[in-house]
Amino acid sequence: MTPIKETNYPLLEKQIASLIEDESNLIAILSNVSAILNDSIDQINWVGFYLMENNELILGPFQGHPACVHIPIGKGVCGTAVSENKTQLVEDVHAFPGHIACDANSKSEIVVPLHKNGTIIAVLDIDAPITNRFKDSDKIALERIVNVIEQQLSHS
């Protein structure tokens, strides 16, 4: 197995902040963030956002294969991130109770809630085709990137 190339998260955070600094449209922001994360993070097979709508998560901007469209709150890794209002770092999705298999090739996952005015409006979801892909360092860095998005949205 090829070693995972280390992501330069501080640079990525700056690039994202610069990319979205003059934008207020949520879909435009999330689309560009999905693209830059997909280009910058090694050993992933899906990255994107699910948006809160009518008390469920609905597929939003993403990069990767087609995905599940509706995810109930409390179900799967994404729904659990919303119900617990905290990042979910899952080393092996097949060991996660109630995992929703949108892509059979996904083996590990990280999901970070995204807030506006204190309310969850979306989640960032990243899947990988290998187990144990995401570490605490990824969690911390991705939470910082989501915070950059939150800061931008608070100004719009």
C-alpha cells in the first residue's frame, strides 16, 4: 500500500479562506471547497457536503461517485454527527453501527458539522478507500477549515 501523502493543512486553510472570501452563496462556497479538498487530500474517494433540510440531510455539492441523497438525523456517520453535534472520525465504517453504505469502496470516514448562527446547516463528509485513513491531526485541521467556512457565512 502506498503511504499517505501528508496534507499541508495550514496552506489549504489559507487557500480556502482566499477562495471564498468574497462569496456569500452557500452552494458556490461548498462547491469550491469540495473541489479544493478533493484535489488536496490524498487517499480519499469522496468529499462533499450534506445540507440540513426539513430535519434531514440532503446531498449537496460534492466530488466523487454518486451518493445517497437523503440521510435521516441520527443515522449513519453523517446523521450521527448532526445528532451529537460533533465530528465523527471513523476508522472502519463497517464497524460503525448503522453505517449507510453509499459506496462499497469506502472504508473510513470523517464528518464535521458546519454551523451558521449556532445551528447546524450542513456537514462536511470525507470518505476514504482505506481503513484508518483519518487521524486526530486531520480532525483538528478539517474542523479549522469548517470554521473558515462558518466565519465567511457569518458575514453573509
